[in-house]
Amino acid sequence: MNPIDLSLLGALLLMGILGFSRGFIGELSRILAWILALVATFWDIPLLQTFVRARLESRFVADIVVSGLVFIIAFTIISLIGSLCSGLIRGTVISPLDRVLGCVLGAAKCAFLLSCLSIMATCFLPLSEMPDFIQKSSLVPYVIQTGDTIQKLLPKSLQNFLEELTKKHEGSTEKILENGEAVEGLAKLEPKKMEGEEGAAYSKEQSTSLDHFVEYAQKEAQKSSPSEVAPPAEQSKEKETEQSSDDSSSTEKNAEAA
């Protein structure tokens, strides 16, 4: 047995112990509480919806709050009813039978949840593509087989959705491995060395052409970049020369006019 088998057995044992402590009635009431509470979240309760929507701006957030409140209230009420029924049975003649059946129901609930998880897992990754320690497990095939049986009992629309999801991710592991090998191959590529030159990656002609290309690219970048602004000192000198030229031209015009 490998660690996966030990983990599965540990989960079954833990849920069985919890079921034994709660009893059959208590365990059944918790299962019904979850199911009925989830169903109750889809009920329309106009009074509660109006009360919450009046205090929240977003209608979407208000509906989420209403669904959460309905779930909590329904789950609490049904759980309390189950606890009361379980308390009435304890101390009676059928109490040992109730605990044994609770242990069995708890383990069965754990197996059901594991099978549902296997349905989702195999949709994205088939058993043949899973790691070796999972394939070598003695209990995983039984869990997957139980999941397949549960999947056949689902509505046809949900079965088609799961089949399409499985086909969509079919061979995804092989594609990932192929892409990884391709990337590793590209990373290992090196420039071909010229004959007669040890350690030289490029020939002299190739190096010269690369240098010319870099120089050409730098010149083009300088041409395309905006011209630099002259420093303040140079700008002031240019202004003084312009003013002196304007003054000289004005004096010449006055002399000609005189």
C-alpha cells in the first residue's frame, strides 16, 4: 500500500468515527440539512429579498446575501431537528444499532465524496496520465469505478458536459511534455562554429556585418528621436545675437531715412 491508499483509508476511518459518534439519525440529518439547505437557496422569499435590497445598493450582492441567509437558517433548523431526534434515540435499546449504522453511513458519505472528486479529476487528467504513485494505488481504481457508476446516474445534459470536458483535455499532458521538450531543444541550440576556429561562434565577416547593422540601427534611432533642446546659456546667446542683429538693421534703416 502506498501513501495514497493510506490517505484514502484514513479519510474513510475518520468519517466512520464521526458517523459512529453522531449516530445514523444524526448523520442522516446532516446530509438532509445540506441537501435541503442548498435547495432552499433557490426559493424566492419576497419579504426577505425586499428587506435586504432596501439596505444594499447592488441587487446582485443583495441576492447573494439572501441566499446565504436562507442556507444558514435552513441548515441550522434541520440540523437541530436531527440532533433532537438523535438525542431521543440515545440511551434506548436501538442506540448501538444507530451508532453502527451511523459509522457505515459516514464511510459511505466519504466514499461518495471521493468518487465525485475522481469524476472531476479524470475529466482533466485520465488515470493513464496520472503520476505513477497514483496508478500503482490499490484503491484509486475502485474510487474511479464508483465515480463512473455515479456519472451514469446523472442527467443526460450533465453527462454530455462531462464528456465534452474530458475530450477537451484529452492528451493535454502529452502536448505539455512535447512543448517542454521543444523549449529545451531550443535552449540547447548554439551557433555553428567555423572550421579551423576553436571556440569562435561567428566568423569575422558575420561579426563585421553585425557591427554594421548595430551602427545603422543606432543612427536610425538618433534620426527618429526628437532633437535635443539647447542649454539655457546657449539660448541666451542666441537671443542676444538676434537682438543685436535687429538693432543694427534698425540703425541702418534710420540712416537711410535721414
